Amino acid sequence: MSLAYLAQEAATTAESTVKGYGAVGYGLAAIGPGIGVGIVVGKAIEGIARQPELQGTIRTNMFLGIAFTEALALIGLVAGFIF
């Protein structure tokens, strides 16, 4: 094997490793919003079960909480592309 071939293989391996880190980074960034959405929905269901007459208000607030929590996942995705 020539030295140029080995250098090219090393560069290709390093490049694919760096791309893999971006996927791992986004995966880690998606854990927090996933847990957050689960907590928001669970607490909203508890609230509706305790006071069914406030179902509309609780549901509206739940959707707002989900939207803000999912914004974190989108920020993590964009940060992966930037860095």
C-alpha cells in the first residue's frame, strides 16, 4: 500500500467520524425535549382528570408547552448543522 492511499483512507475515516458525532449530538439534544413533552402531557392528563370542566384551558396550555419544548429540539438540530 502506498503512503498516499493510507493518507486518503485516514482522511475519509476522520470525515465520517465527524459526521457521526453530529448525529450523536442531535440524538442527545432530542432526549431533553422528549422527556419534557412526556411530562407536559402527563401533567395535563392529570389536571383534566382532576377538573374536567377546565379541559379546554388545560389543553391549550398543554399545546403551548409542547410547542416551546419542541423548539429546543429544533434548536439542537440547527446547532448540529452549524457546528
